[in-house]
Amino acid sequence: MRGSQILTRPAWLEINLSAIADNISNLKSVLGPQREIIAVIKADGYGHGAVPVAQVAVNSGAGMLAVAFVEEALELTDADIKTEILILSGTPREAAPTIVEYGFHVPLTDVGGAEALSETAQAQNRPAKVHIKVDTGMHRLGVAAEDISEYCERLASLPGLSIQGIFTHFASSPTDPQFTLEQLSRFKEAVGQAEAALGYCIPLKHCANSCAIVRYPESWLDAVRPGALIYGIPRNPGGVYMPTMRPAMTLRTTISHVKPVTAGQAVSYGRTWKAPHDTQVALLPVGYADGYSRALSNNADVLVRGQRVPVVGAICMDCTIIDVGSIGGAQVGEEVVMIGQQGEESITIAEIAERCNTVVQEVACWFTRRLPRMYTHEPGDVRVKELVEAHRSIFSDVST
Ligand SMILES: Cc1ncc(COP(=O)(O)O)c(C=O)c1O
């Protein structure tokens, strides 16, 4: 019998596309019709699934999509997505023919890259769509703000480049307002110098990521580049200038085993948790191989019957153990929410990130292919047939 024909593990990531649609249209209404939303859907749409997120983002008002790599851009065009795509990372010269052929937008970060794109554009008789990347203090990628005039004078002599935009990226928008505003002011100055050197106005000036969108409306300029915000996972939900965004991701499973433990008995690897009194523990079929980090061992709650119960002991590769003594009579098959809302309670990605001393973006990207993605349009709207199909496509090579 094929293992794929039975649903052996009820555990999945539920992605509510309505939440993403609402988040983008909310954002659009706050920004106004003239400002472009460049929806950041790199890293498989922050783990939510790049293609479905792209489709929803475009239908809800995003005018451009941003990914990190050429391969991610090609995944979108293969899915027949026709919207303009900006590749945020520096691209190798060998990728220039593909970039120009597909009309992808790419950052200009040095002279060599600009020359390669110019040559390819001439060879293909098509423009290379480029955005000048200005380094205003992140010191990761881009032309130093103080070199921008000289750089743009060189660009002006390269045929085939269509300069569509100019952008920068903030190093610490959630934590350091002074440095963020300094970066913004450096960027505005660099834009002035670039336009003077080129002799024309650059259409799209953009710098704001989610946190800057929420906190610094002066950074909105012509376009914004939200990632976390569109998935409803900003570190501070709501925020000064934004309505509350709805989280799109729920990690749902069911209890697979229940067993009593007596006071003093330890559970899981390393025996790091000992029952303080007689209780019941339950097993959840989700472990660190699914992306539920081992750093959450003895360091997280999950929701059962709308109540928080603690994760106890070390998280294993394939399972997590919870103490269900407080709810009484826990049953195999009962629904558990590990991230998301159940009843009135919720476990947010921000909470998980804080417990693991990391950022929300990393948590959203943790979850591996072993967890099927289920696409819904309202919370809780999961159809078992789709779940079985999703398992089939993942485990189609597995036979028992
Ligand atoms: C250049 C660039 N712009 C925008 C974003 C989106 O950031 P956030 O998820 O904070 O909105 C990222 C994310 O890493 C990025 O690298």
C-alpha cells in the first residue's frame, strides 16, 4: 500500500489568504492610491507559499512583487504571474541574459554589474530594468551614498539601462529611530544627487520595510516594501500609522497520544522537565524537523480547548510534548493550535520570536515542506479532502 493514501499525520500550516488580501488592501487605503506596494514574497512568501501569496497580493493592490533571487522570480513567471518583479539581492553577471529576457527589475550595486546588464540589453535589444541601490548605513549591498553622483555619471554613459527606481534599506527601523531617520535623510540627499547627475526624475523611490511603514510615514515616498506586515506578523501588531493586521498563518495539529506521568518522572531527551505533580502529558506530531524550533523546549505554550498549556521537555525531531493536566481528560484527536488563534486565546509569531530571541521573519520561514500548506479564506476553513491531497503530493514517493 502506498503511504500517501492514508492521512497519517494531522499537522499542517493553514494560510488564510483572506487575511493577506485584507492586510494589503488596508495598507493600500492608508498609503493612498498613488503609492505603489512592492509586496515582499521572497523565501517562499515568508513560508506562506510564494505563488498563492503573489496571486492574492496582486489582486489586492500590490503593483510589484519582490523576491531575493532569480530562481524565486522564475517560480512566479512559471506560475503565469505577469506582475513586475524586483529581485532584491545582488545578481551574478551570468544571470544578466535571464534578467533582461524576462524583464525582471534588479538592483544596481556596482559598476561591473551595470556594464554587464547594459551589454546584455544591447545584445537582446531590450531594456534592462534597474533600481539603483544606495547604501545609507546597512553596509550590506549598494553604492555608498557619498559615491552616488560619480556612479550615476557612469550609468548615464551605459546604453540599454532603464532606471526605474532608486532604493535603500533600513538597518534598525524597529529599534533605532535616530539612525533610521538619518538613513532616510542620507537617502533623500542621494536621490537628489542621482537625479542631478542623470538629468531626469527617477520614477520609484522606495525605502520603507514593515516597521518603517508603521512608524515613519515620511519614509513612504513613491513605494513601500512590506514583508512582515502583509502576512500580519509585525512585531508590534497595529502600530502608530497602521490598522491591526490579521495574521495569516496557523500551525494546527491534533493530539496523537496521551499518557499519565507521576510526580518526579521526567519526559523527553535530556530529562529536562520533571512532572511537579501527577499529571497527563500529550504528544503532538510536530517537531523541529517541521520547523518548530528546539529552542522552544520548556519555553512555549500551545492552545487546547482555547486554553494555554505548556510545552514540556525537549522538542524532538518529530514530536512535541505538552502538559495537559490543567485541562483534564485530554483526548487523542483533540485539536491543538501551536501558532494562531483558538477561541479567545492566541499564540502569535511575535511571541514565539521573542521566546527564541529572534525576529518574526525568521519564525515564519522556519516551517519545512514536511508540513503541508492548506489555503483557506477564513480561519478554520480547512477541508479534509484538501489536506489529504496536500499530504499525497508531499509523500507521493513514500511507499510502506
Ligand atoms: C530589501 C528589503 N526590503 C524589504 C524587506 C521587507 O522587510 P519586512 O519583513 O521587515 O517588511 C526586506 C526583508 O528582509 C528586504 O531585504
